[in-house]
Amino acid sequence: MQPRIEIMPKTILVGKKSITSFANNNIFELWQGFSPRKKEINHVVNNDSYAVEIYPTTTFFQSFDPTLQFERWAAIAVSKIEEIPEGMESLTVPEGLYAVFPYKGKPSEAKGAFKYMYGEWLPNSEYEMDSRPYFALMSEMYKGEHPESEEEFWVPIKKK
């Protein structure tokens, strides 16, 4: 699973956020509260969904503790913000370099992909994790827990 290296332009997202941890995983509830309300958002760029995670440090995975809290978002990209639906917020992801890892399979079985990305590829690459948001990009090829589901994992990077 070799990533492509890509510069992502500044992107404005609108969605719902929560503070969570891997030990207290609330991803299902977050998306359950967001998905039915996507149609309330104006100026949507496309139908892609962003599962965003903002970690407190760039070494979050090096000394991994499943009880450490981080910010998690369920969101979609917009071209501009005029009004944000009640109970939602906006997040601006700054332009930056990303390692983009394609993933095919059940999201619940992606643990091996993450071990490779953070435990093998990143330490052995010419990059290190940057302090911008990480996200999974889910297009029309995303089918939830179906084994043929496809998504992309976008890891923020910078040269070592």
C-alpha cells in the first residue's frame, strides 16, 4: 500500500464534532447524528464525506494510549459559509502536504492499514506527521462495512 503524495488546498468543512478517544469510540453516534442532516448544509462541493481527526500532538501514535482524547468530525466540504445549521460547526483545513493511502475493505478491519501507515511507512519515509487534521475521505465508492468498500486515508506530512 504505497501512498501518493498530494498537496491538498485549503478546504472548508461543515459538520458535527465530538471529543472522544479510541477507548470510548463514538464514531457511530457521531455519523448517525450527522448523516441525516447533510441536506441542511448549503454550498456543498460534492457528495464526499470527511471523517476528520485532530490529534493533540504529532507523536500521538508513537506513544499510543487509547484513552487519550482527540477531536473527531463528521463533515462535508463547502465552497463558502453563509449559514451553519444549528448544532453544526465549521472547520477550515489549511493547505498542506498529505500522504494519501487508498484502502479497500471493511472499515472495522483497517487496523493493519493504520499499523503500516504510522508504524512502518511514516518512520521509514522522508516525512514526519504534521500538525494539521488527519481525515478519511469517503466518496461514492464507500459502502460502510462491505468488504468492497473503498476510502482514502489522508495523513498530514512534512519533510523531516
